[in-house]
Amino acid sequence: MQIVKRMALIIAAAGVTFGLIVISIVVYQYTIMAPDPPHAGDCQLQQLEQTQDRAAEVHTYQCTRGSETTWQGTEIWLYEPLTEEWQRILTVAGEPCVRIHLNDRRLTVSHAANKLDFNLAEPVFIYKDKDGTSHSLAVAIDNQATACDD
């Protein structure tokens, strides 16, 4: 009987710990991790690319965020015009040269910054076309010292 009580206590402790971790992740995601979309913040559009079917747009913005300590950097967002939903793809602090190229279902981000400065939210993003069919957009990051040479 002692063993059963001890196992029940261990399982209960593991369940409570798991629950706290899940709640912490959800709270973090909805309070800190997901900033306001760029149109609601202090952001300037730098570049815009559209998918061939015009179901999704990829926007590059130069943004300033925060009140007391300001953060400045480049943000790349996926926008679905039909649903008016925004998904943050990538952020990088500072003012590095960042260019995007959209080819079929692949987004290539060329930059002249340090790879450690980049925060990629997801490697693949899902969006829907006007018929409701889901499509994926894969993100590739290409470090080029000449990314913004014209």
C-alpha cells in the first residue's frame, strides 16, 4: 500500500509540474512573444513580396518597440489578406541589411548580419488561399556580405 501511495504522489507531482510548464508557455506566448502587428506599431515598410496566388504577403519592416528601453530592428511578417491575420516570421536587432526573395513556396532571407542575431519563429509557415486550401511557406536564411549591394 505504501508503494501505491508513493507512486500516486510522484504522478501527481509530475502532473502539477507539467501543468505549470504548459501554463507558463501559454502566458509567455500571449504576453511577451507575440508583439503587436507592424501596422499597429512604430514600423516602416522596407520590402513587400506576394505569393503567385496573392493569398499571402511577406513584409519586411524596420521597427522600434518598447517604452522605457527601446528595441530597434528588422521584422519579417507573413500577412494573409483574406483573413487579415499576421504571423511573425523573423526578427533581428539593429539595422542589418536584410532582403527577402519569394520563389514559389520558399522564402529566402538574405542578410549581412551575424546569424546569432536572428530569431526565427518557425522554419515553416502555414497559410490558406481563397479556396481555404492550406499551403506552406518554408524559410531559408542566407548569409551574404553583399546582400544589399545594388
